[in-house]
Amino acid sequence: MRYERNWAGNYMYQAKECHVPGTAEEVRELVSRLDRIKVLGSRHSFNAIADTDAAHVSLERLNGVVELDRVQHRVTVEGGIRYGELCGYLHENGYALHNLASLPHITIAGACATATHGSGDRNGNLATVVYGIELATGDGKLITLTRDDEDGLLAGAIVGLGALGVVTKLTLDLVPAFEIKQHVYQGLPLSKLADCFEDLFASGYSVSLFTDWKSSSFHQVWRKSVVKPGDEPAGGDPISCYGALLSDVNLHPVPGYAADNCSDQRGIAGPWHERLAHFRMDFTPSAGEELQSEYFVARKDAHAALEALDGLRDLISPLLFVTEVRTIASDNLWLSPCFGQDSVGIHFTWKPDWERVSAALPIIEASLEPFGARPHWGKLFAMEPAKLQELYPKLPAFRELVQTFDPERKFRNGYLERYIY
């Protein structure tokens, strides 16, 4: 078997074959035997990061829970499990993950390898809760790295871009299960954001702003709040205070789309895994055929970066389904776009018109360059390798790590050669 395209259909893979092992030992044997190999997760990347002209390996059969540790409050899972497959199990056992991305359909290993994130002032990206990983490395070994190792290499390996080996297991930190309710507001002017930025994003466990750039405003604000005393904002509602109106119906982030596939809103409380993601596991996610880009800027530069993009509304708006703006906490993961800085992610869900989008990206990146914007590794960008590499101070150490784990360059591909080497 082989997979021809990614999830969105915009990228065609060049792999000649795809192997689907059922155990970590089978993965190790494949890595030992094959000259070159790349891993496929949920195929939700929009560029060539997972491509190869040799062999793909899919971990879709390695999608189980290995162990729930009630003493250390951790869960160990196989590399192919998706968030939607794990969340129900954790909730039934009284546990939760600290955060989720917009979509629950993605694999945990793939999301962590590209520093995919959720939202929240105090919430790191999804890779920050990884306590340990098991890797099938280029020399045919199965090795384990943990946060407690004295060499500290896990911080370099978690956001590994598929360059170090095949992640066959992950161990994740857990928190007690909790409930979330979310409210959606409409109509927040960009001009108000400078005054309300801190209050707005501190008003919930997770807050997202949505705009289609047709005007200088956010057409929706999604605020997700933990259901317990003390987590509601004090002194009134900071979102309504700045002119946004609370919606009494469920809404889709993309104007004009039905909200059937979105998680429940209107302040209706529900389990964490049914509210933190914007979209439901049992429905087709997002807008369908689309392209995606995302850029991360330091939190202190967020409003200025958004004002710069507002100056490009006539360019951006005709090509766009929606932009989402979220906050992410700083981390110490070497290739994380949030390395060393509290960050704001500015995400673009584009219409499937690559010719026009590809022409717009260099202009967008030029407007964000003064803010040191880092692109999402798994999405579409136009940045030259030299500029991108300057943004990651730990990149030389990461190259050394790759050489140690993959001396025969089995996991190299054109993407890694271009952007890492």
C-alpha cells in the first residue's frame, strides 16, 4: 500500500511504498533493513516534511495505550495513537492532557515532532508534556530518552521533525480530569486589542481570536474556561467590556459555515476533551480542502504584528478562510517556535489556491520579519533557509544530535536538507 496525498490533498507524496508495522520490534527491523525511510502520521502536514522518494512507514496499527501510571500521573502510548483516540480513555480514568490542538484527529507523535500547540497564557505546546520517548534510531536500536536524563537530550529530540528516528512510544504528563465551558463573542475591533490584550487572554484557560481580514476587527473571540470557582474573570466580562457581543448560538470560526462539526459553545459545560479542541472527533474537521500557514512572534510584539498584517488586508482577505490568533507559553525545546519566549501564533487557513497563496507568503513574511516571526514547521511558508536557521539558536546542537542518532542519514529528505542542513 501507499498514501498518495496528505490530508488536505495539496501535496502528493513521492514514496514508492508504505510499510505498516504492528510492533516496535517490526519498526526497528524495518529501519535496520531499509536504506531510507520516513514516518507518516495523520498526514496533516501541508509541506514536504514527511515526504521521501524511498519508503514510508505508517504507525496506524501502533495506536494503543501501553500503561497508565497512577503514581507518577503519566500515560505511555504507542506512536500512532491520535489525540481523539486517547482522550476518552484518559477521561474515563479521571485524567486529562493539559491542552489540545484545534483538531483532535492528529497523531500525538506527529504533533509533538512539529511543535503543534493549543492555546493559553500558561499552556506550553503539546510537546511540553512529553516525559519520555522511545525511538527506533538509524543504527537499528530502540532507545529511550526521558526528562530525567542528565544529558538533557530529550529537549532536543521531542520536536525532532522526523530527523532522529521513528517514535514508537511516548510518555505524557497528565493532570486531573476537568470540565470546560466556552463562550463565543462577536465583533472585537483590532483597535481595542492594545488596551485589552492582557485582560482578554487572561480571561480564560484558552482564548482564540478569529478574523477574515475583511475589516480591522476579529469577527469571533472563543473563550474556554475551567468550570470551578475562581476561574471566571473578576470585575465583569473583559471581552464584552471592549465591545464584543456574546453569541447565544453555536458558531463556526469560518463565516458562513454550519457549526455542526464544532465543539459545543454557549457556556455549556463538558469534559475537557470535548471543549478544548474546536472541532469534534466524529465530524469532518475544519473547512475541507484548504492550505495552512502559521507564524509565531514574541508576545510583546503581537499587537504590532497584527497591525502590520492589517495593512495587508486587501492581499490576504480574498485568499483566506480564516486567521486564528492564540497565545502559547515559553518552552525550552530546541526547535520549538516558542523556544525561550512567550509567543502568539498567527494562523492562516487559506483557500486551495496555491499559486496566489505562494505569491502572498513572501509579502506576509516581509511584514512579520521585524518581529522575528518563526514559521510552523509542518505548514506552508516561503522563508529562505538561512533566515529560518537564524531564528533557532540551538540548531547547531540539533544537527549534532541528528548525526548521533542517524549516522547513515536514513531519515533525511529534501525538506531536512533544505531547512536544517
